[in-house]
Amino acid sequence: MEITINDAAKKISQNKNIAIAPHVNPDGDGLGSTLGLYHALVKSGHNVKIFVDDDIPNAFRFLPGWENFIRPEEQVDGIDLLIVLDAEPERIGRVTEVIKAPILNLDHHRSNTKTANFLYLAPERAATGEIIYLLLDNMQIELDTNIAICLYTAIATDCGFFKYSNTSSFTMQTAAKMLDYGVEPNRISEALEQKKFTDVKILPAVIDTLTLYNDGKIAIISVTKDIKENCDSTADFVEYARIIEGVDVAIVVKYSDDKVTRISMRSKYTDVASIAEKLGGGGHIRAAGCTINDDLVNARKCILAVVEAEMAAK
Amino acid sequence: MEITINDAAKKISQNKNIAIAPHVNPDGDGLGSTLGLYHALVKSGHNVKIFVDDDIPNAFRFLPGWENFIRPEEQVDGIDLLIVLDAEPERIGRVTEVIKAPILNLDHHRSNTKTANFLYLAPERAATGEIIYLLLDNMQIELDTNIAICLYTAIATDCGFFKYSNTSSFTMQTAAKMLDYGVEPNRISEALEQKKFTDVKILPAVIDTLTLYNDGKIAIISVTKDIKENCDSTADFVEYARIIEGVDVAIVVKYSDDKVTRISMRSKYTDVASIAEKLGGGGHIRAAGCTINDDLVNARKCILAVVEAEMAAK
């Protein structure tokens, strides 16, 4: 059932033993929101545990408290409320298997499946980090530097460091407040942008796969099994397609398994969320993704055909 | 003589015929501040002309009004006040030759030579764009979308899109206000970051030249004659060296002529200004450059030896 942020705040206040979990394949918003809320609730006297059914990427290991994340393995008892952040409960892996508690879901993805017991969904927000900021304001929990670093990271990473179309005046005002609490934006961007030498050296192989289609309006990059196995993070690769003059839809097709390929899309004009939804995925109008159960070569042909058809129909 | 922003506002209000000029080698802050002030003063009934003694880079030709810039060539009469933005009057080229009027200088560079008739200097500001925002507020000139696009660009480019250490809470609050006036941050970053397909496709050749030295503390990239001739801008290449984990000094050696090589350095700890000075160049502690009168291969060996010696001496 959908509730207000005020109800969400009340629900949290009424429960002592709380677990928080972001989605698998965790990003800055998932991890930052979880840790920001974690620090705030610990401060206000709750017993809080945080879970993630995945590794924490190295880039995020500057976030205060990241070492407190628990991998869900055995049954966890005594939890009153499980707060799921930045995705629906289906996307938190085994956490829902090991914790049996009512679920409060806070999210900004309009593709949210609305299966949680209680859901506060705010698709107008650039990041779940903004929702946590509003929640803490509602709960009258004073921010501090640790909370601010986590929420700043959540917000900045989900709006492309204030460059994406989801960046609102509120987004920048909230980030400004985090700076007042001691966030040093250069330290955060340095930590997030740092790359292994091998990750830079893999770029030629990545850029070799870059091709333009549809009069230069579509750009596709392939992340082969070999590329994927030889680098730490593939998250930035889409940028090399997105920044090209005239490109509307930038696509990365990424090897996941011999018959499973992951698709990420960014766009300037085309609604890529609706394309992703047709293929069983989801996301935002300008940033969405899906999975195609086929090998990399076929998946690349498939997504190109779907995007071309979508663009021709407009 | 140094004056307050209130005095600067009065001085502008008292003069009807105004010229505005940013420094040569114009950047986003110089151009954006000039155009933002231009639109505001035209709106409030001044006669305004804008001058720049240089080409306007293509990347900035989305700024509303850029086509009104005049190249200083012949004497310009009837100007009551010349406003110099984002640098001291010595850096506006021939503008001071063709316009003989009292100079009001608005700047945020600590290195300002203080030679203007009237100077408002605010080194605590991340960009001259912030100063123009405060000035218009003082003059009670209502912003509009055109002014906001110009001031947003001025601010965002001078603080590395809110990633540099000069980004303050005020910087982000001011940018937030520009969004309220209709700035679409994605459109501005897209315009500024846009690259030709060929400029992305040259990256493999650039990254092939990237090598680490000195236990990974030094990274060098070569921009050969061939690479230079086949791309629009080489300015970002140093980033591929700078972002590598453990790298202190990132160096780009760039072909200029068969016996002339240009060196650019960025550092996290080492004082590269003093290294550059030893080789007849200069710059800031963390960003400096020089020229070596030798071919690319020898110049690369030379700068490596000098930097290694400098690091060994510390």
C-alpha cells in the first residue's frame, strides 16, 4: 500500500529493530541512502542492521560505515521492520529470504512493482538520497558529516554529478546543505573517479566496439566476456557513446552469461524506459536497462532493432 | 582602487553606455559572466556592447547572445564605462586600445594585478558568474532564462561541474536558482561535453601510449603528430593519466613541431610548477606546463628524468 513520507517516518519511529537493504548490483544511491539512513537511525536510538546481497564495489569503500554491511546468509531474527531502498523488494536478493518482517519501501523509480507492505514512491526525486533527506527532516534527526557524505554521494551519483535531466533545483539545494555539513565535493569525486591502471588500459578494446547507427543517432558499445573479466567497473563505458555529437540513444550491451546479456541505455530525447519495459526491464526516461536472454552478438542486433523501430515510430 | 559590490552596482547604474569584455583565451566563466551581465544591462535600459579579442570556441556557441561579441579592431567612441570580467585589464588584449573609458573590474582570481580604476575582487567566489549574480541581485534586476543559462555556465565550468574544491554551498545554491529560471543542466553539459565521433575513436591510440613509471607514481601519455592532427581537442587526455590509482604526477607530452614538444602536468602531491619553471615554463602547484625543444621521444625521456629526480629529492 502506498503511504506518505509522514507515514513512513511514523512507521520507522514506531519500530526499534530495523534492517535496511539496497538493491543488488549496488550503486551510489542504493549504498549512500542505506548508510545515510543507518547513521541517522543509530543516532536516534534504533538497533539497525544493514544488508546487501552483493559485493561493495571498491569505489564506494570511502563511505563511512560501509564495512557494516552484512551478506544475507543465515536467518536473522528479531527484526521489526525491513526498509528496502532504491528498488522494489524483488531486487534485494536473499535479504527477503533471511529476514521475515514487514517491508517499508522507499524508492524513486517509476518502474517500482509496488509489492512492498508499505511504499513511499517519489518518481519526481532525482535519487532515493533526496527521499532520505526529506525523511530525516520529517523525523527531525539532525544531520552530521557522515550522514551528509552518504546522502551527497547518493544524490550526486544518481544525477551524474548534477549533469542529468533529473537534476532539479531541489537536488542542488539539498547537495548545498550537505556541503554545509562538511562534505568536500572534490574528495568524493576523486574517490569515485579513481580507476585501476588496467581499467584505463582496457578502454581501447571497449572503444573498438563503438559503432554508430541510424544516421549517427544510435551508438552501441559491447562489453565482451573478455573485457568484463579484465576490468573492475564497466559503469562509465556508456559515456563514450553518449557524448558523441548527434547521438540520441547510447547503448551498452554487456556479457553476463553465454546466453544472458545486460543492456544499459542513456538518451537525450527518446524515452528509453518504455523501450526497456517492452523487454522486461525498466528505469527512467533518459536512463534505463533490461536483460536479453541471448548471446552478446544477437542481443546487440536485437536492441538495435528495437530502438530503431521505436525511433522510427516517433 | 578596491570598491564594494554595492559601489560597483552604483557605478554601473550611473553610466548609460557600457562596454564589457572578458579575458582572451575565453572560457565558460569569462564568456558566461559577460553575456549574463550583457542581457541584464540591456534589459535595464543601458546601451551595451561586448568585446572579446579572440575566437569564441565552438563549445560555447550555445550561449544566448554569443554572436553579439565584437572583435576589437577600430576605435570605439562614446563608451562611459568599460567593465572587465574574470581577469585584470592587461588580459583583455586590444580592447583597452580601442576603448578609452574608466575601467570597472570584477574578478575572483587572487592573482589579479589590481590595476583597474575600480576593482571588486572576491577570491572566495568559485566563479565571476557568482559575482554577477550578486551584482544583479544588488541592482534588483530580475533574472530570466537567458541570463540564467549564461551565469549557470559561468559557474559550472569554473568549478568543474561542482566537483572542484572551490565549490561552496553558495555555489550550489546559486546554480539551484538558475535551474528555477529554466536552465536545463543536461542541455548545458551536453553542449559542453559533446565530442566528435573521430575524437572518441582516437582514444585507443592515445591510451596505447600511456605508461606508468616510478612504482606507478608517474603516468605519461604521448600525443603524437598523427593523433594531434586527427582530433579536435587534446585537453581531456591528461585525465586518463590523472585518474589512475596511485598516480601522483600525470604528464602529457604533445607534438608541437618536429623539434618542439609541449608538456602538461597535473599532480596530487608533487609541486609541478617548480618542475615546469626549471624547464622555462610555469603554472600552479597542481597544474603546470613547459616546452622542450626536442622531438617527442626525447622530450618524453627528458621530462620523465626531471620528474623522477624531483620526486627522489623529496
